[in-house]
Amino acid sequence: MGLTELLVLASGLGLGYWLVSAFLAGPAPEEADTGPAVAASDSDEEPWHRVLGVAEDASREQVVAAWRRQIRQCHPDKVAALDAETRRVAELRARRLNAAYTRAPKRRA
């Protein structure tokens, strides 16, 4: 194998590596916008039952059903093809729903 063939091989490998890494990396990540919706403190949060849309004395089954119904709408797989702002809003909504779900009492009835 001659010097020319080695140079062509090395440059081909370098170019191939660069192309593959560029395609796998995808678009540049957008700068995170942490507006007032993200910075809300625990004291400003809406009560868990209002976030989930159930009565305060709802059974565990009702809480789970309400959470599943609402989280389905903002699941990352559902909003993946939408614009960045809609994905960000869906992520915030999902965080809010998950936080409300974890604060809900674990009662039966």
C-alpha cells in the first residue's frame, strides 16, 4: 500500500467520522429558558386535587385515573414532533402533574 493510498484512507476515515458524529449529535441544543413558570416555589403551587381535576376526598383509583388521562396528553412521545415551545410547556405540565400525583394522599375507598 503506497503513501497516496494511506492518505486517502486516513482522510476518508476522518471525513466519515466527522459526518457520522455530526448526524448523531443532531441539532445544537437550545438555550434553556427558565422563566417564571419554572421558578415557582412550593408555596405558590396549586393544590394537588385542582391540578389533577379531582375532588379533595377522591379515592386512589380516581386520582390514578385522572393522572393517567392528563399525563397522556403531554407525554414526550406525543409532543416530540411539535415545536420547541410546545414541548417545553408539555414538560412543565408533566412535571406539575407528577408533583401533584406524588402529593396526593395514598388512601383507599
